Amino acid sequence: MSDSKVVLITGASGGVGRGIAQSCGAAGWTVWIAARRALEGARVAAEVTERGGTGHFVECDAAVAADVERAVATLVATSARLDGVVLNATSGLSPKPVVFTDVPIADLQDHVAVSLRGLHLLAGAVYPHLRTSAGSLVVLTSEAGFEGKAKLSVYAAIKAAQRGIVRSLAREWGPDGIRINCVAPLAGTPAMDRAFDMDPEMAARVLGRNPLGRMGDPETDVGPIVRFLLSDDARYLTGNTLMADGGSCPIT
């Protein structure tokens, strides 16, 4: 593993983001947890420290410009540099199954605010610091963005849009030495559990096509893949989407 990094992870108060933070902590990295839930975020920061890293929490709503700017400024003022960023924050409506024509406009706006506006805000705030460090940005997307999902059409559209932005930014930021990639995970999380509860047949569909026959673990299965993309070992990878899904998605 390469030298210690200073990384920022949005939406890391639980689920996949928490697992990524824990994995980065195990590598001895400094990890900033940017999330709305202060109690849970502080707990994850403590877990990072327990694993050998240095954990910090900063309260942040990924869809609010002032919050994003303040979070990045706080990180840089304290840690003096920024080497990697993970956009993990997603709308709380993501697992909610809705027929497309019944999706309320307010729900559509929430998806856009968190996942697209959030990406735009975060990219603008971290760009000068990643340019200085020749750093890396990783966006958590989904296999839904490749193949679509019945009753999750807005979520699928948002995730596909994120991939389009990432491929474009890879070309824009490459000359500045910044790498940007996506990871599409399939992991056992509270959000996935809620999705299974709302669609009882979903679990059978998901696991029925998984060659490894199990859900991934956020810390031990997904975390190391994201950590790799943030590390110097991935210095020649940009514009890609890695499918951390146990082989579930037939599109590679």
C-alpha cells in the first residue's frame, strides 16, 4: 500500500461510505467523514481511528453549497492537503420503488440535488486541492446506471448521469494530473435492507444472478477497491467504472 493519504468521504455516516472509511483507516490514512448525521458520523470517525488511521467528522449536506465549501475548507485548514475524495452521498429516496409516471417532482429534485448538484458542488470545491496533490476522485454509482431497474428509474438515470460526468471530467482533469473513476458496488447495507423490505422479491432477483452468491461487505469487499483507486497504485486509471458486485451485472 502506498503512503498515507488525506481523504474526504461524503455520506459516510453509514452503509458503503462507512465501510470505505473503515478500510482507509486500516491503511493508516486520515479520513474526513462529511455527513448530515453528526452522531453517526462522529462514530465512524472514531472507528477510523480505532483501525489505525486518523478520523475526523465535519457536518455537511452534500446538496448545500455553503456546507460543501465549509467542509473542504475545514479539512484543508486542519490537514493541510487533500489527496482523495469519495462521493458517496445519495438521496434517501434511492431504495424507494416507484413507477416512473408516479414519481413526484419533489422526489426527482431530491435525487438531482444530492447526486448531480452534489457532484457539481463537490467537484468545484475539491478541484484546486486535487490539482495540487495530483489526487483522485471516486464516485459511487450503481449497476442500475448500466442496465436500468424497474421502479427505480430515477435512481438509474441519476447513476447513469454520474458516469457521463465522470468520463467527461477524466478528460478535463487528466491534464492536471487528477484521476476520476466510478465504483458500482453491491453490498449489504441498511439502504439495501430497506429496498428488500419494500420489494420482497428483490432479494431473490439480486442474489439469483450473483456468481459468488452473496452480498458484498462494505468494509472488506468494497472498501479496498475504492482505496485502491484513491492510492498511487491506480495512478494510470481514470474514466473507468469498476463493478464491485460479485459479478452480478452482465455489463462490464
